[in-house]
Amino acid sequence: MRVWQSTETKYQSYFMQSKLLFSAALASTLVLSSCKKLGELSADNFTVTPSPMEAVSGKVPVTINGRFPEKYMKKKAVVTVTPELRYEGGKAVGQNATFQGEKVQGNDQEISYKLGGNYTMKNSFDYIPAMQKSELYLTFQARIGKKQVEVPAVKVADGVIATSALVGEAAASGNTELAPDVFQYAIKQTKQAQIMYLINQANVRNSELKGASVQDFVKTLREIKADQKGFMLDNIEISA
């Protein structure tokens, strides 16, 4: 009986130790796996100005304000961000910027793992008409230590407004027409007031002076007097 109890105790002890070792190994694997990756970034992490973009004097200037979230930039990570303006049949690649974790020896902008960090990128693309239907993407080249990791590209803006470019093209081609000048220095306005008299009487009744047309006419005269630069009284005609 004592032998059985001793054997059972040893078996339970061995089983518990094996279970603990397996749990520790699993936890270690999860921690190591998570440390070797960088998460995806979304369009919410970026603001593009102007949006939509606009062609100005043959260029498409753009300012990108980005943010690495808290606990994103691993301490040994290096991430290079490159803007790409993609359009049908091609793309324009902008100036990139590189960011590094807290334990990387380098001269790039350092991003805190615990707090995250903000950054600003200014770019200017040479405009071509195909960019009117385009999309601005940010691509990422990343590594943790010496290991390359994948971070998917993110679309951050749509299209390019090309009004100024189209006007310039039309002027250069000579296909322009001058619209007639419709500016008017003075706009004539006419006000009428109607006063009704009794037959064979010349006096003006108080009820007539309170009429809507008379009150409106008097109001206009007061406005002319108050703003003689904006209004000018041409003449007053009385007809019976």
C-alpha cells in the first residue's frame, strides 16, 4: 500500500512538472514571436495636407503628418517610410524618411516604444495629367535587429486637383475665349409710393402715409442719406 502511494505521488509530481514546463515553453514562444513582428498601420495614423492634393505650377506638394502608436516601435527596430503617388500606368516615388527604436545606434529620428511618436514628411511630385486619378500610398521597409519584417503599405489620400494646370494648358494652347465684361458701376433701382386722395381734395390723409409703399419709400430715402457713397439719388418724379 505504501509503495502504491509513493508511485502515485511521483507520477503526479512528474505530470505537474511537465505541465509547467510546457506552459513556460509556450509562453516563451509567444513572447519571442511577438517581439519579431511589427503590427500593421492604418490610415488613421496619418494626416495628409492638402487632401485632396492639388497641382501647383507643375508640382504636387504634400505634407504628411504621421504617428507611430504606443508600444509599436520595437527598441531594436528601424523603419523607412516612402510615399508613392500611384496612377494608371505608373507611380511617382517621393523622398523617404527613416525612424529607429531606442536601442538602435544611428542618427535617424528616435521613436519611443512606450509612448510612440509623431513625425512630419514634406514631399513634392512632378505633376502629369494621369495623376488626376491617383492614390497616395506609404510603403514601409522595416527590420528588427538584422531580421527584415513586413509592414503592409497604407493608402492615405486620393486624387489630385489640377485646375491651375488645366488653365495653364488652355492658355498655352491658345484655345481661350474672353467672356464679355458684365461689370456695372451703378445698378439702377426704382421705388414707387402710391398716395390716394379723396375726390376734389388736396390734403394727404394720415392713413395714406402709413401705407406699405410709402413707408418703404421713406426707408429708402433714409438709407440713401445714411450711405451717400453707396447710393446716389437720381431724381424724384411725381405723377397724378
